[in-house]
Amino acid sequence: MFVEGGLHPEQIKALRKMSLERRAEIALGFIRSMQRLKGAALRTQHPDWSEEKISEALREFISNGRT
């Protein structure tokens, strides 16, 4: 069940039971997934860009929080 504006109480309970290391692993996995998805989107939007340019745009996206 989705709770508007936040997590479901059962999700909060599950997160609190996890170790800090496990929560960090999940967060890092999310970041890696976001980077892959954003990289794929940039490659689609800019097929003429080099991998170096894609990497530069990803770094800028992450540091500036741009969409």
C-alpha cells in the first residue's frame, strides 16, 4: 500500500531492522541504477556525444541535481 508523501509504516519498520551496511548497499545500488538509466537517456538524446561527454554530463547531473 502506498502512503502519499512517504513510506508505508511496514516499509519503515523493515528499514529500521536493516543494518546500516545493508541500507548503504541499497542506496548505492539505487545510485548506480540511476546513473545507468540517465546514461542511457543521454545516449538516446545525444547519439553524437562521445562516452567522455556522456560521463561529463552524468557528473554534472549528479553534482547539480539536474534532470
